[in-house]
Amino acid sequence: MDWMDPVSVLLLLALTLAFVWKRSDFWESSGKNLPPGPRPLPLIGNLHLMDVKRPYRTMMKLSKQYGPGFSIQMGVQKMVVLTGYKTVKEALVNQADAFVDRPIIPIFEDFQHGHGIVLSNGENWKVMRRFAITTLRDYGMGKKTIEDRIVEECSFLIQKFESFDGKPFETTTIMNAAVANIIVSILLGKRYKYEDPTFIRLLNLVNESIRLTGSPSVVLYNMFPALGFLSGGRKTILKYRDELYAFIEATFLEHLKELDVNDQRSFIDAFLIQQQEEKNRNQSNGFFHNENLKAVVENLLGAGMETTSTTLRWGLLLMMKYPEIQKKVQEEITKVIGSAQPRIEHRAKLPYTDAVVHEVQRFANILPTNLPHATTADVTLGDYFIPKGTHIVPLLYSVLYDESEWEKPLKFYPEHFLDSEGKFVKRDAFLPFSAGRRVCAGETLARMELFLFFVTLLQRFTFQPAPGTLAEDLDLTPAIGFTSPPMPYRFCALPRS
């Protein structure tokens, strides 16, 4: 049809949508009480209101205007944002089954086609999640065996920090490598040296993919999928995915050569044995196929490295920003365990240090928008009706910074987790791993890693900004991405006498 050029088609479409917009509400409510929200414009929805680089900031402002549950539209994608601890808990915990799905998001569909754990739904999600949690436990998650691995990795990390001899360095790759080695030891049955070029490339692929997922280019692609050919971020993510999958495939082909049912060396071995059992039962519609294996390994590698590493980097930055807090942590560690190797059993005896680790997680707020959810059925939440299949944003930023739950939400304040006697207290609104059915599968492992790495580093080093930078000048503005890491920074790790 060459009788109309593309610009005219777009103009006609915009005029039609403007007419429809004038005649209709946000959703055709049929009398149902849908969450309120700003009126969307044709084509762009509420995009003109959004801080595309940090959408959670706009969402927080809108919640003050429209309440704890409100509707917005990003391009053609309609969604409901849930804010505040009580509302998020009501959805994800009290009505867990109704909010358990993931929505269809173009970049996620392109990336994993519904395979794996994090982005899958239905029976595939249930089977893969159950298998992953069981197998992670079999390989030591939450047990002394994995604690020993973390302690061993701590010694390699200390050696690396010592090698800089008090001179300034940047730690993103090093911290990623140390944390990644824990999950890699479970997945692949080995650890890598921090300088290994294959390992560094692997970490960069995961890191960059996560960063690009939150980039404006990919956010716009998710809103206007037809414009995918214009999204450089999407092309790069898929290129990185292909390279990462090729590595995982080559690894499990190696494992297949030496597979022994009676000597399972790694997570991949356990998966391949399940795969063989499915084939022996002639299950053509089984779940233990190669696409799921690649997706699950990628999920666990990404989740098991980036978030914990990012939290630790926030922790060191905050210790430099607030040297008086760093000093209190070190004094407690010295008093309680001296130069002994930190272990998980020490956590109960280090209430201030434990409070600081928790406050780092709360303040860093590294997954501000959470992973998206979707409703599995029509549901009533408070006074509002939410239709089946609605894209839900349970805003973790609003939970970890909820003014009705935290005394000083905008400040780094370890006393959030201490009572008047200095004892550690749990807080209901502490949900950095999300909540409900989709709570992070590796929470136990991440909590163990955060405590042991943080305590070991503070026991051995005092952290200071690079020469020429004052503590008060350190920037706490997060970088842009799907997660919220600190801006890259250089620092000095000075050995403690």
C-alpha cells in the first residue's frame, strides 16, 4: 500500500487515538473501581511525566498525589504501581497467588522466551524454582559447606586488596569476581582467578546486560516494540546473551563427557542427570531441556553475583562517607572476635555490625522498582479492582524508604535495626529480597555472603577515599541501570595494625 507515507499513517493514528482518548478513561472500567492515575496521552501514555533514567522517583511523587495504588501508562503498556510496605505486603504476601506471575515484557521475552526461573510463569517456573532451591541446598546453601567456601574466597579477596599496598584502586570487577566465585563453584564446580580473561568477560557480559536492561533505549523499546530495530541497547543485550549462552553450552557439553550419577560435582551435573531421567521416561514435554538449563544458569549467575557485589560496594562507600560508623564497626569486631576468622555464628554477637549490614541493604535500595509482577486473576486490592493480566510494579524503593516504617528513611542510620539497649531488631518493612512467592531464591546465600565479606574486610582494612577526595564529597547518587549500583569510585584499603 503505497498511497500513504509512514508520517501520514502515524499522524492519522495519533488523531484516532486522540479521539479515543477524549472519549474514554484510562481503562474501560465497566463501572469497576480501578486505581486512579494521571491521564495518559495518545501514543506516549504518561511518558512525558517520567524520569526515564530513574522512574522510581517519579512513581514516588505520583503516589503522594494518587495514593498507595495508582495506574500509569508507559507507551501502550498499562500498569499499576503499588507503594508503601502495607500495600506491597497485602499484594505479594497476603494475596500471593493472585500476584505471582511475570508480565510479558518485550526485552525479557527476547532474552529468555519464558525459560528459566526469574522471567518464567506457570509450571515451568514452579519446576525450575523447586529444582534450583533444592539443588542449591544440596550443594551447601545455608550450610557450613558453603560458609567454608565463602571464608576461603574472603582470603583470596584480602590478598587482592593487600596487593595494592594502600594505593587507590577501583573494585567493581574484583568484587564481582569474589562474589561470583561462590555461585560459580556451585554451578560449575570450580573457582576462577580474578585475572582469568574468560571469567572477566563472563562477569562483564552479565553486568552490562543488567545495566542495559534499565537504559532509556531499552525502556523505550519495551514501550514501543515495533521500534526495536532502533534500540542499540536491545541489540547489545541479545548479542551478550548469545555469547553467555555459548559459554554455558560449552561448559555443560564438557560436563556431559564425564557425567556420573553417583558423583555429581555441580548444579549443571544435577540438571543433566534430571535431563537423562526425563529422556529415559520418554517425557517429550519435560522441563529439563537445554534452553531451560542455559536460562537457569544465567539467572543464578546474574542474581548470585550482581546484587550482592553491588551491595558490598555500597557498603564500602558508606563506610568511607561515615568514618565514625566504620570505626564503631571495627571496634565491635575487635572486641568480639579479635583476629579470629569471622563466621556466621558471630552474627548474634555483633549487633551493631549486623545493623550496619542491614542498613546498607535498605539505604542502597539496589532494585528500586523490584522485578515486575502480573495478576493471575481479577483481584480486589483495598478499594480498587485490578483486572487479570495487569502489569504490577511493587515499588521496593517505597517500602525501604517508607516514612511510616522508618524513623529516618532518607538517611543512612544503622539505629533503624537497634533497640534502646543496642540489641539487633528485625524490621517487617525490610524487604530488599522482595516478598511472597517470588522472593529471591538465593536470599540465604546472599545474606551469608554479605555478612562474611563485609566483616572480614572491615576486620582487616580501614577504607578511605582516594587522595584529594574528602569523605563529605563522596557522591551517593546511584548510577543508571536496572539495578542501582554506586557510581564507580576509587579508594584506599589500609591494613589495620
